[in-house]
Amino acid sequence: MQWDDGVKRMVILADETAQEVERALSDGFTPVEDVRMRTTFPLAAVIGQEAIKTALLLGAVDPTLGGVAISGRRGTAKSVMARGLHALLPPIEIVDGSYCNADPTRPNEWETGLADSMNYQEGDDVPTRVKPAPFVQIPLGVTEDRLVGTVDIEESMRQGKTVFQPGLLAEAHRGVLYIDEINLLDEGISNLLLSILADGVNVVEREGLSITHPCRPLLIATYNPEEGGIREHLLDRISVTLSADMAMSFDDRVSAVDIATSFQDFRDTVLGDAEEATDSTKTQVVLAREWLKDVTIGDKQIQYLVDECLRGQVQGHRAELFATRVAMAHAALGGRDSVTPEDLKKAVELVILPRATQIDAPPPDQPPPPPPPPPEDNMDDTEQEEDEEEEEQEEEDETEEDKEDESEQIPEEFVFDSEGVVMDENLLYLAQMQQRNQGRSGRSKNLIFSDDRGRYIKPMLPKGKVTRLAVDATMRAAAPYQASRRSRATTERKVYVEKSDMRSKKLARKAGALVIFLVDASGSMALNRMQSAKGAALRLLTDSYQSRDQVCLIPFRGDKAEVLLPPSKSIAMAKNRLDRLPCGGGSPLAHGLSTAVRVGMNALSAGEVGRCMVVCLTDGRANISLAKSNGDPDAIAPDAPKPTQDQIRDEILDISKKVGLAGLQLLVIDTENKFVSTGFAEEIAKAAGGKYYYLPNANDATIAAATSQAIASAKAS
């Protein structure tokens, strides 16, 4: 492959960067990027993690690859590798005066207003400068304004018009965008971020602004699965997702300790030892970026990748698209102008394998049964026919080899067999480790949004009276009109703010769960059940501080149910209320369920909890109708007809269905004796779409464990 003008241009850019750095150093200035490079652990010195290092290099070759996500527990060099890649990126040439590192060779992608500010016409020379590739880290508490950009208050007030202040995405264009602990990033921010990166353009339309600018950085995200899973939706939008928790040999662990210790004590020595490998990789990345433009992939090779996705039962179509780009980038990194079987296998390993939903171990090898011997009479004829078939097959193979183009080469074997089984043991281990570190993070119901309490998320237009004023957003809205308002004002003020400028704060706080214990306090088993419910409630309250869970206790006995313990997090109040618990009488299960639904819906509507679970301890032997519990005159009259058992059952099942429709989750713990069981408690759970446990002799620990498990399962869904 010949070096074209693009490669020569990159070499010239590198020389210009070196000259600018020398001039700056002669003036006594030390650039920040140069300091960062000298303190970054070189990627070439990282022991092991070959798959992750390869994925990062492919991202450096093709920044539009789709990003790289690295999962791993503490101390697995996730951040070290991400920062080490930055040192390998070549410098970039940008349009002088551009706030988003605009490429001078692509004027159609420049940000809004750049061409007009320099009176640019097609074919004109553009003033440029060379700078190191940016490395921007997204903090966990980043706001939407800081991420995408907002109004520059100071400049807007000075110029009397709306002036745009670029965000982090503008700074990261054509560089590295690094997110540490992406699983802890706000859900709305992460969705917005990945959406912009997928489009490649950031569109800002707010507060009188209408700005677009390119945004194509290389996304590198890391997370620790011990601190919470990451949503499958987010992982699917990132091209390569790998685990850093791969087992290392004894010698590799010793080497890792030696190199890390040496870097702390003798930094310059380690950097010097890795300098040759680092420079070689830099050159390889520069050349691969130019070679990538000429890399081709054949139709049969794309069909091979699609077939692998089908065999692994991969959902969606992003896997095929990402795998195609990875294969082409891998070919460019190897200096090839066409994709080879090796490139296809690497694409399957990095992209398709972690997404596979069908991963099983290969079956044990079994020798095939021997073929039956041919008849002796036809032996000669059979041998002659076989010789003729072999000659014909050889002629066909030679003809096909002559016709087959190099770009159509595919691997001889699939990674997945026809049933989705991974045949390679090493790849099987890699896939299992990756899927083990993935998780489901259900955070949508774990946050409560309001305008009075919580963490400031974003500004919004007020609906009625402003409870919490968003000063920053209000100032941005008022800034462009200061000059005109000052000219017509009758009184002197520093800032002129009108009602139309006011913005309120949208706040979010962590949401807990409300656990309502609905306990049957009637019959001979009432005392034992009540003691177990008391103990379970106190156990949950003890552990509810961090999760912000609340507990409510509703016993039902006699003719109706009553709220003995309102939703509370107070252990002292719970103990005092639970000591005064009456038992005995009838079993008004219908009124108990109705009361639990009312308490749960009130708590959800008040915004105090994010989800509500009703834990019902009963044997299902209800004998009091809802009308009688509510004091209906027709039901409590002396001559009132007694409802049949079927009527009471239908009434309870109808209320159970309303429990599910109201957004409450029902957990039924059946305490009925199995010898005289009616199975009605299980019917209640099915009607509400809840869970059912048969625990006739459950103690407080068992009930608390079952409830905690159900709550954890609900939060992860």
C-alpha cells in the first residue's frame, strides 16, 4: 500500500506540533497536556488485558467505531488503559477560532456561525492550528447544561445578545470522551449522551439558542459491577464491551506488581523502556487511520457476521454494524486493504460474543460411528466412482479458488455452532466473564422527581408558583435582554429580571419502598403469625436507613382492618405500636386488601416512595364481606342475609386484581395447613400478578428474607 497525501499531511502535522511545543517551552511555558503525558502509565507497559488493549487501539484507528466499555472490579487497570490510549493519539489540526475542534477539511460539518465569522467561501484558505487530541472526563454529577452547552451569561450581558457557551461534548470532539463509573451516571444524562454520540451532532435549541456542532469523540467508559449493573440498553449502544476481570497467571501478576512499583519510584525509567513500543504504536495508528479509507469488506464476509449473530441469538442489528466496523479497523491496524478471516474472528470476539444470549459449553467429544463396509461385489465399482468424484471435486475447487476474490475470505469454522454453543473454550470463558459483569440497573423507579426536595437535575419552566428558583437558568434567560431593558428602565439595577425569565429547579432524590404488612389476626394461629410479622417489620426497619424504605402494619380481625402502624421509618414508634396488637375474631380479608391499596396509593401519589409492596400473611379463609366491614346498613342489619363463600371469594379476587392495576406488588405468604388447604391464597397472588410463598411455620427471619428478596427483585426489574 502506497503512502498517499493524507499520511504525508499527518507527518507534517506532527512536525508542526513539535515546533509549537518547542516555541512554547522556550518562552518558559509548560503545556498541561505535556504534563499529563509524562504522568500517564504507558499502555504498552500494561501486563495482560490483550483483548482490551486491542479494542482501544481499534477505537484510536476509527473513533466512529462506537465506543469501548470496560467492566472490572477494583484494581484491574481500567482507568490506566483508558488514559494510556490518549498518549497514543496523533495531534489534530483544527480551524483557528473553533470551539469544537472543527476539521478544516470538512467545512460542511463546522459549528453554526464559524463560516460566517471568517467570511469563508468554498476554496478559501482557512487559518488553522495544531493541538494535541483532547481528553475530556465526564464527572458523575454533570448537568445537562455543562454537557451539551448553554448560554454564556457574562458575554450575553456584555454584548446584549444570546452567546453560546460550549459544553464538554464540544471540547471532546475528535478526541477521547472518558466516563468513569458510567453505571452511576444519571440515567437521563447517559441516554442524552449516547444519543448525541450516535448522531455525531449536538443540537442545542434552548433559551433563544439554535446551535449545532459536530461531536465524534472516542467514547471510553468504565464501571465496577460490584457498585451496580449497567442497563442492557446502554451496553447495546456501545460497540465493544469487555471485562477486565480475566484470570492472570502467577508470572503475570508478579510482573504487574514490579512494573507498577517501578513506575511509582522510577517513572522516567519505565517511560523510557516503553518509549520505543509507544512510538511504534503511534506510527501504526497514524498509518492505520489513512489505510482505513481503502479497506474493503465482501458481501460473504458480512453474511458470515450476520450468521454468527443469528447463531448466538443476538438481539437487534447493532452487533452486525459494529462488527463490520471493527473488522475493517482491525484490517487497517494490520496494514491490510481487505478484511481477512482473522479480522472477522476478532470482530466476533469483541462485538458479537459479549452480546450473545445463547452461551453454552461445548458437548464432550464423541467419535463418530464407523461407516458400514461396502458390499464385496461392488467394491471395484465403488472405488472407481470415488476416484472420479474426487477428480471432479478437485477441478471444481480449483475453479472456485480462481474465481474467489481475496475480499471474500471467511473463517473455516463458526465461533457458534448451529445451536448457539461456543466451541472455543477460551472464547467461552471470555463471554461468561463479560456476561457475569453485566447487570440490570432499574433506576427509573428509584428516583422521585419534585420541585421542593432533592438534588438539582435541570431547570424547567415553572408550572404555577416557583418553589425553588433556578438562579443560573433565570440569569441565562435574562442575560440577552439586559441592554434593552436598561435603556428603558426608570430605576437603576444591576440585573433586570422579569417574570418570563424565571425558571424553577427540577429536583430528584432517591426513592425508597413502602412495605405494607397485611396480617391475618384472627383464628388460633393469630398470635404466632403476629409475632412473626412484628419481627419481620422491625428487621426491615433496622436495615431501611440507606434504602429509605418504610414499613406499615395493617392487621385485620373481627369485622374490619385497621392501620396499626402508618408508613414510618421510626423504629421506636414501631415498637410502641406493635405492643398494642389485638387478636381474635373473624377474617375480613377483603377489607384488609382494600385498606392496603388505599394506603399504598396515597404514599405513591404523595411522592414519598418509589414503589409499594404488600406482604399478606393469611390462610385464605375469609368470612367477612367488604360491605359489612364498611358499615353498609343492608349488610349489618340483624336480618341481613349472610354472603356465600363463593361471593366472598369473587370479591377478594376482584380486589386482588385492583392491587396489580394500582401499581402495587403483592407477596402472599400462605400459612394454611396443607392437609386442609383450599389453595385460595395462591389464587389471590395470581390474580394480582404477584408472588406466592407457602410458609406455614415462617418466623420473622424467613418473612423478612422473603420480603427483602422480593423488593430487590422488583428494583432490578
